[in-house]
Amino acid sequence: MDKPSKKDLKEQYKNRVIIGGVYCVRCSGADNLWLRATTDIQGSKNRFAFSVSTNSCPEMCMSESWKQFGATTFSFEILEKIEKKETQTTREFSDDVNTLLELWIEKRNGENSELRRSVI
């Protein structure tokens, strides 16, 4: 089987389906929940998995719980996905993901959560 050319790989990358969304990181030891939004849900999931596998806390705001309860008490949960439309600009997609996060924040308002309102 032939190896794909750089041109083919570039084209595949440009034409890939981009999926963003809202996810949460939970610490079962402290019963904490952090809501996050991203324009690349798979990338965020991969970064979290890497953090757990190397026992390196993904964010400073989680470090106290990370040190106290350990990486194995943390989990990554996708709450809602959204697909970037072909006609959307990166900025428009980012705005849509931020809006989705705001809806989830309203939905989760009242829980013991640390919330961030920016897209990663």
C-alpha cells in the first residue's frame, strides 16, 4: 500500500469534521466539577488522558484536589457536542461553543462547581 502524499494528508486535514462542545472534569474524591468548552473535543480529551497518565494536573485550579485525591479520581465527561458547519468561520464556531457553555452553566447553576466561561 502506498504512503499518502503530503498534499493528500493536508487535504484530509482541511476536510476533517471539526467537533467542539462542552465537557466536564469531575473529581469523585472531592465531589468537584469543572465545566469547560472547546472547539476541539477530541484534543481536549487526549490532553486530559495524557495528564492522568503522567500524573500532571491539567489546570492550576484543580491542583489542590489533584494532590489530595490523585489523578485516578478525576474523569472526563463529554456533555454535548457540536459540529462546525462548512460555512462557519472559526470565530463563529467559537461563539457557538461559548453560547453552549453558557447554557450548561445556567443548567448546572447551584451545584458545587468551579466554572470557566472561555473556550479552550
